[in-house]
Amino acid sequence: MVTKKTQKTSFESSLKRLEAIVEALEGGKVPLDEAVDLYEEGIRISRECADRLKATELKIRKLAKSAGENLEASETEEG
């Protein structure tokens, strides 16, 4: 049986791949066609990571709310 966890790449693995893509593109030694493909992959991974972070934040807020906590940060706490 394949679990949800094994079906998806972990957030950390996605982030490492994204970092490798950025390094390759910044290095400037990638042929144009490959650079475009890497850029496209990087955009996709970036969106996936952002979506995961949003989903995780929502889950944490729901858990905290059910525990009676308020995670709303004031502007002074964020900066």
C-alpha cells in the first residue's frame, strides 16, 4: 500500500531541488533550452512549496484554535 507520504516528495526534498536549480541557473553554464526547463521546474516547485506552507499554517491555526490558543501575531511580534 502506498501512503500519502510516499506519493509526494517531502517539502525538504523539494526545497533542496529548488536550491539546486537556482545554483545551476545562477552559474550561467546551463544551455538555454535546459535553463528554460529548469526555470519552469523551479516555478512549479516554488508554487508547490508555497501551497504546502499555506496548508500547514492553516492546519496549525486550526489545531491551535481547537486547543484554545490564538496565533494571530501583532505587527510588533512579526518584525
